[in-house]
Amino acid sequence: MTFTKRDPHAAEGFYRTEAAGLRWLGAATADGGLPVAEVLEVTATSITLPRYPTAAPTPEQAREFGRRLALTHRAGAAHHGAPPPGLGDGFIATLPLPHLAESPSHWGDFYAGCRVEPFARAAADDGGLSRTGLDVVLRLCERLHHGDPALTGPEVPAARLHGDLWSGNVLWTTHGPLLIDPAAHGGHPETDLAMLALFGLPHLDLVLDAYTGTAPLPDGWADRAPLHQLHPLLVHAVLFGPSYGEQAVRAAEAAGALA
């Protein structure tokens, strides 16, 4: 059985970008990374995938997910902000997602310029973020652009990220976990982990324990979660309004209070 997502009004490249992201993430399975949904067919207006039988996740599957996510991340990317090979900018949900053709000076510069500022300004323009809230976020971006290590932690190599890793994009099948609907790019591994925590995931403590047992993270990584949650909250503020904008401001304030 198959499942087809179809939108006759999809933005140019929307489904082909999703397919390329799945294939790029899926290439990491050769080294133990997480499986992804197989792309059976992709057109300008649709993507067809298998219909996978699902089941409630077990503790062992959660540990498997954590271990294998660490190995997907370890597969790496050309640089922070890099798209899957052959692509330019991408999408997150239905929104354009900027990528970088060349390496930024550091991760914070990429994160501020391509993930936080564009969505903060769009949310403010659409009424999802107050002007006062926008000022809070932009002040944090100034520190990110300057590469404040007290804010970002130490610089790390670019990981191969899913990029939209909320619980709905983790499919628990009868054969184990697999990934769907990526916004794949090169970035900070803490970003995927923070998004799992933002909207909840079954057995998250086991997932994180298995992840860090496979790929230890810099000290303070859990405290930096609000910084990495700022982007998805701003995406939601653009799409769904000011309740998420208020959460984004609180995340920015929490992140800024670390130093």
C-alpha cells in the first residue's frame, strides 16, 4: 500500500526538496543512521511513499532511535546551513527556508541570519510576534552574529539534521522508528534534540540517554534547548499566531539569560 501527498498549488520544488532531503538522510543508514520513508515517486505536485504499519513505541525502540539519530547526525554536512546536495533553499512546513551556498563564519551567524531573523520579522509583519517581542529576539540575534560562546556553547561540526524533528515526523513502525517530512540541512545537533523536547516524544529520556551515550554533547546542551527551540516557535508564530510568538519571546529571554 502507498500514501500520496498531493497539492496542485505546491510551491516550485516543494516535493522534490522533500524527496531530496529524505534521500540525503537515508544515505546515513549505510553507517547505522535512522531509516527514512522510501520515496516511490515524486512530481511537481505530489510525493508517494509506502504506507507503513505503525505501533506504539517501546523503550527499546526509543533507545534505538536515540542511537541511530546520533549516527545520522554524525554523517555530517558540508557546512552549517548547507542544503542536501543539488538543492538551494528549502521549506519548513509550507514556508521558505533559507540555506547557505557557502560556509558561514560560525553556527550562530547562520542560525541568526537564516533561521531566527527571517521568521521573527515575518511573524511580526503578520501579527504573530509583537514589536517588543521582535526587539527581544533581534537583540539575541546580535549576540549570535558575534559568536558569543556563552550563548551558543563551543563550535561543533555541521550535523546532518532532519530540521523539523517534532514527534509527528517520527514514525514508529512495527519494524522500528523512521523519519518523514524533513527540512533537511547541515546544522547543530542540539537543534533536532531541542525540537523533540519542544512538542514531546514518547520515552524522550531514553532517546536522549541513548543519543548522548553514542555521541556526547558539549556541556550545558540541555540548558541551550530554548535557543534551538526559538526557530520552530517562530515558524509556528508565522503559521498559527501570537500564542507561539509569546512562547518564542520567553525562549529568547531564557536563552539570553544563560550568560
